[in-house]
Amino acid sequence: MADSADDTTPTVLDEEAMPVIEVPVPVAPPPLPTMSQSMPFMERPAALTGAIAGDVGFDPLGFAKSESDLMNYREAEVKHARLAMLAAAGWPLSEVFDRKIATALNLAPAVDANDRAPSLLNGGLGKVSPLYWVACLGLAAAVDFYGIQKSKENNPDYFPGNLGFDPFGVYPKDKDGQERMQLAEIKNGRLAMIAIFAFAVQEAVSKVGVVDETPLFFFPIAKTLHDYTNSGYIIIRELEEERKKERKKERKISPLYWVGCLGLAAAVDFYGIQKSKENNPDYFPGNLGFDPFGVYPKDKDGQEQMQLAEIKNGRLAMIAIFAFAVQEAVSKVGVVDETPLFFFPIAKTLHDYTNSGYILH
């Protein structure tokens, strides 16, 4: 009894009674791709890590040498994007309403006789009051100065273009929503910059305002069709007879063409079969090793992206070819004539459709 009373052997607790503390293991971020997402045949620039909205590794000339350079270029891009979005809406609106507003106020319109807005290529900037330019430059300088001050506050929530301007409270509160809106802004801004450049070049070359070149986007369709069908053209039914005569003279395809096509297809198919039998671990269906321009990526992610893009576009093309054949067999009209807006100038298309077989007085 004395021995049992003096026993100091430690008691082992039941395993179920011992608490188990799980330490969270941090998940390592996925490795950055080696190749550029936008240009899979080029390596991703080191500074473009995908951390900012719209970063798809596009910097073929290597402007962004560091993160600091990248932030400066993004600040400039966002400013130009926002200005371009305003201009892309304001340019055609000015061509639609300038003459009407000027007439109502007994002023000379700023647009020219062809409804072209004043620009460096179109001319006419002298019609705009110098006070307007002073106001624009003053406002732009004030916004730019404010943005520079915001960028120097070392606010962890700051990102290029974040001026804290959201009077209607549309900016999301959650991180995912914020990233989506930032991406939408930069994508629409880039498209707007391309559009403004296209407006300027189009008007300089065609000598016609954007709204008159593509009136279906800016005027009621009834007015547009009326203007085009009454634009001084007289088309007679003899046009259809001439087209029928031209179709009869269409050149037929030589049998040698089909022999050449079948021979080439057979040679490529035979080569592909031989490649598939080489037991090459890098082989996959369709890998013929044909890459004369070196556009096939070197990294696995880039290769998978290109393979996915190829098969998706191929499936869409197979559907399109089948649709072309069925459409022409049923409608007896060529694909380009069935959907001319995709293949011919819009002015010619509207003129042909609205004057096909009619005599206008």
C-alpha cells in the first residue's frame, strides 16, 4: 500500500482527450507564366506580372523596365483612356447636333459642309474659341495635379487612376467587383483610343463625317434608308439581267485544282500518320512540328492555351463552313451577298439594297 501511495509515475492521458491544433499552411501563389499571354510567341516582360487590371503581358518594345515605369505608363494610359471615352461619344454627337444648336443660336456651325468635326487632319480648329482651349487645358491641368498629389500620399489602397471620384457610388465595395470594374474601364478605354484614331483617319481619307459614313448608328433607320434611296441614283431592272449574264460566264474550276488539293491533303495526312507512330512523348494529335515562324510557345501553359485556341477556332470554322454551304444551297445567293455588311462598304451595301430593281423619280 505504501508503494502504491508513493508511486509518482506520470499518467498518460487518453489520445481523444488531447486537443489537436491545426496550423494553417500558407498556399504559395501560382508561378508566373514564362510567355506573354497576349503574344504567346514572346517572353513575358519581367515587370508585367498581371497584378494590375488589363495586364496581359503586352509590351513588345520593352518600355516598362521596372514596376515604377509600369505604374507611370498605367497612369498615362488611364488618363488617355478616360479622355478617349469622352471623345468617342462627343465626336459623333457634335456632328449630329452642332449644326442644329448653331442654327438655333444664330451662330456659325463648327462642323464643315460634310459634317466633319474640327480636328488636326480635318482642319477647322480656328473656328473654336481660344477661351474653350484655355478652359480645357486648365481643367486638365487641375485634374492632373490632383492625381499626382494622390499618387504621392503612399495610400496602400491607391492604384493608377484612383482619384476617389465616385459621386454616384457605383464603385463596388468588394475586391472582386473592384477588379472587374477596373478591367472594364481599361478595356473600354483602349477600344475608345482606337476608335478616336479611326474617326480621325476615316474622316481625313473619305472627306465625310463619321455619322454620315455610318448613319445607321446615329440616325433613325427610316431617315437613313430614305436618304440613300433618294440620293440621285436611278437603277433599272436591266442590272439584274446583266448580273445573270455575268454568272453564266463564270469560270469553272479545273480538275487539276482538285487533283492538286487531294494530293497535298494525302501527303500531309500520310506525314501525320508517320509522326503519330514515332512514340515521341511530346507528340499530341495534330503536332506535325510545322512552325516556320516560331510562334508556338516554349512553356507548357502557353502551349496549352494555343492548343485550346486552335481547337476552339477550328470547331467554329467547321460550323461556319457547313453553314456557308447550306445557306448558299438554300438561298441561291453567295455568302458575301447574303451578308454584305461584313464584306462591302456600308454605303454601297445600303445603296444596292435600297435600289435593287426599283426606278426612283
